[in-house]
Amino acid sequence: MDKIVIIGGNRLEGEVVVSGSKNAALPVMTATLLSSGKFVIENVPELRDVKTMANLLKIIGADVKFSEQRMDIDTSNCNKFEAPYDLVRTMRASIYVLGPLVSRFGYAKVSLPGGCAWGPRPVNLHLEGLKKLGADITLDQGYIIAKAKRLKGSLIKFDVSSVGATGNIMMAAVLAQGTTVIENAAKEPEIKALAEFLVKMGAKIDGAGTERLEIEGVDKLHPVKEIMIPDRINAGTFIAAVSVTGGRITIKKSNPDHLTFVLSKFQEAGVKFKFYNSDIIVDAPDKLKPINVTTAPYPGFPTDMQAQWTALMSITPGISIVKDTIYLDRFSHIPELRRLGADIQVENNSAIIKGMRELKGAAVMSTDLRASASLIIAGLAAKGRTDVLRVYHIDRGYEKIEEKLKKLGAQIWRERI
């Protein structure tokens, strides 16, 4: 097991390249199951979750090769339509194989997923959507079993906007007979990227990026080559890191259009930006302003940036409030930030932050992926040494983050425990 050690106080300067989006790559990888043949996916981040998904595809029968951010997937010999508990429990995104398997093969047996240890994240929207498409769904000893001769198009209206359910039902519907309409669909860039990948394969999808998707089922899809979009949460995390430490960095190979609301909040806090094509130049102010945020579905402030923003506000003098309306129990990073000296109280689904002029290093423990990022951000600003334990969480979503921060001037390294 590893830990990340940080000696805080260094200003960040230089350039950093944003990795490809994990949250786009995972559903795209499972979408390859919808057709037989050889796929090529580029700009795939080398992350724990991506490798877990690759192993799941191998169990199903795909041949997967992954090197230097290129993934080659051959789905010609898929013959086992089961996602076992031992693998699925480590990653919630494994639920994405459910739609493609039942749509193409008429059968799927998928363990109920695991992953981050915070909050209720039910799969009922996925299952109800598949039922409306005609799948027979049963739960047996912790497994979801889905059967269908051929799915049939239907009207599906989600009570709440769900990225995972939108992606899963969209993948299931592309081979269904007839037309499927998804209302209150997720509008995130990762969903749009998945839709564009499916269209490239021969699917007929209208409305990607809006709350209404219309999908006309086709009989067959074909393999394609695709490049993954940049990871907007990675970009936002680096903006928070330079903002908390001061300095000036260039974030390369990003997409500012995916970060409009996030950038506006940083600007309110005093951070300055310049944009050159896919590059974002970030200029941190000498003094930040306390700014309230409330998370919301895209294009609002993402819940995946809530913990990083909380860390930023914890060293911004003044009072700020961070409210998470997406997940009501996503504040496990707060007790750990308090260990560094942060003054934060949680009431219902809001964190009330009294910003301090200085945090002090301590040993802290990661509890989930984004909590890990918040602790590293706080450690970069804290006086003295911070040891961040359980960094296997951060390896699920950030590619060699300590190496990238070190190149920017941070005093940070990884140690074996």
C-alpha cells in the first residue's frame, strides 16, 4: 500500500497535460460489446478503474491490449455474459456492461456494484429503464440477471437525471427494435462522447447533450476508432491546486467549454484565465475570495469538484457554504480536512466553512476518489508535512498525479507503507 507525502508551501509554475476522461472511457469500453470486431480507443488514461474494466471485458471474452494510452479491443469471441462480484465490487461503473450485454446477446448476469464508500447510489434507474425496454429483470444472491429475446423501444423518463442510467439505457436502446425516447437524460460531456461513439458505430441517436434523447434502433453496429475527450474534473483539480498555492500554470489539452460554470466560480474567487485553443492559462491571485457553490447536474457545478472546492475555501479567509444537491452524504473528507486545521461544520447536505489563513500538515486518510484530491490540495497549502493514506482511491481517477504536481514545483512524492 502507498501513501503520498507533501511538504506544503510551494507555488506551482509550468505546464501540465490533462489526461483523457475516465468517465468517458469506461462506458465507451463497454459499448464495444455491442458489435463484433476490433476497436481502437486512444487517449485512454492509465488508471486503476480503466484496468479493472479491461479485466472485466477479458472475462466476458474480449481480447484487450492497453499500452501508452491506446486500447485495442477485439470483441469477436465474447462468450461469457457475466460480471463477477470479486471484480465488480471494486468499481461501480461495471454496471455499464449490463445494457450492452442484454441488448446484443439477450442475457446478462452482473453483480450489484461497489466502488466509493459514500452515499446511496442505487441502480434502480438502470433496471427500471431496461424493464421498459422489455427486459426480464431478477435479483438473485446479489446478482442482476437480465434476459430479452430482443429489446423494444419505449418512452423512458427518469425521475432524476442520472449519467450512469442514461448511458446504460442509451447503449441498450441502440440495438432495440423501434424508437426509444429518454427524457430528463443526463447532458454531461461524457454522455455526449458516448453518443458520438455509438453514432460512429452506426447507431441513430438525436439530442445528445440535451435532456431529450431519441434513439432509433438498428440491426447491427460496426467497430470504429475513437479518441477520448479530456477529463474536465482533472482540469478543475489542477486549477484548484494552483489557486490554493499561488502561481501560474498552463493546463494543456483541455476543453474549456466543458468547464464553463466551474471557471466562472474560480473567476468569482479571484482566479484569472486566458484561453488558447485547448490550453487554459491559470493565474492565481494573492488573495482568494470566499464563494458559495451548490452542486447541480451539468452544466452546473459538478459534485465531483465539491471536495476540491471545499479544500480551496478552507484556506480562504471568510465564510463560504458548499451545498451538494447530487449526493447527500459526500462529506467524508471534512473530518480529514479538520485534522489539517480546517474549520468546517456540516449541516444536512451543506458544509459551512470558516476559512483559515493557514493549515498545518498532518496524517490524513482518503475515503473516496475526490476526497483524495481535496486532501492533496489542502496538503499543498498546509505548513509542514502531510501524509495522505489510502491513495489507491486517487489512483482510480488521477493518472500519476504526484508526478504531474512535482513537475509543477510541488514537494510531493509517493512512499510504500
